[in-house]
Amino acid sequence: MTQSMHVRVVPMTGDHLNEVAELERICFSTPWSRNMLAEELENDCSAFLVALDDGDRVVGYAGIQVILDEGYIANIAVRPECRRNGIAQKLLRVFVDFAQAHQLAFLTLEVRASNTPAILLYGKNGFRSVGRRKNYYDFPKEDAIIMTRTFADPAAENAAGQLG
């Protein structure tokens, strides 16, 4: 059973870039650079969030790109010593709520095939495995599981309900 660590989820700003870049280096074998992260702040299709602890330290972050009615979750990362405290769940919940509020057709992401905790988290949040990208990751070489959560189109649901 996971505990819950008190965090605030806020939009990422330039003030968070150094800590988020450090988190990338800690969590990923092919991390995004500080410059890549800074470019996402200028990208109108992207939204990046940080989870801050009571001392305003970045303990997690997540990013999404939205193109038309499609959401692509780029990254979700939590400091190793802060994992299993509900932080990734809180970050993911913001994206799921956003997708529902903005009537996105789906959210999708890739996850390492060996990353069982993340796969379980996504599954618990309605994501389903829809495919595999062979050798998607390097260091070590590994497949990615493509996981997607679809959202019903309210207009289509209403029309279907009226037909039956």
C-alpha cells in the first residue's frame, strides 16, 4: 500500500529547469537536456507540471503534448526516494482530468516493458496495452509498451443512446 506524500502540482517554469534536468539524469538512461526542457516551456502544444514538496523541492514532474484531440504523455518521473507516495498518480490524474475536460480522444504513452510499477499505475488509471515498439529504448536496449486510454465522445454516446 502506498502512502501519500504532501505535494503541490503546479505548472513548470524556468525556475524549475535545473531540478527537472537533474531528475531526468537520475531517472532516465537517455535524459532530456535542460535546453530541451526549456524549449518545451515555449511550445504551445506542451504542458509540463512539477510536483513540489513542502520545501518547494521538485520531487516529480510530467509532460504532455496535445495535438488536436490527441494527448501524448512524454515523461513522468519521480525522485527514487519519493516513489510509492502517490506523486506519479497525482501528476497523471491532472492529465486524465485535462483530457476529459477538453474532450481529447485519447492519451497515450510509451513505457519500458520491464517497468512493472509504471505499467500497473497506468493500468489502474484506465490505460491499456495497445502495442509494442521493438528496441525503443537504449541503455539497456528494451521494447516499449504502448499504453493508451481512450475517452468516449459525449456527442457520439448521446447519438448512440438515442438510436437504441
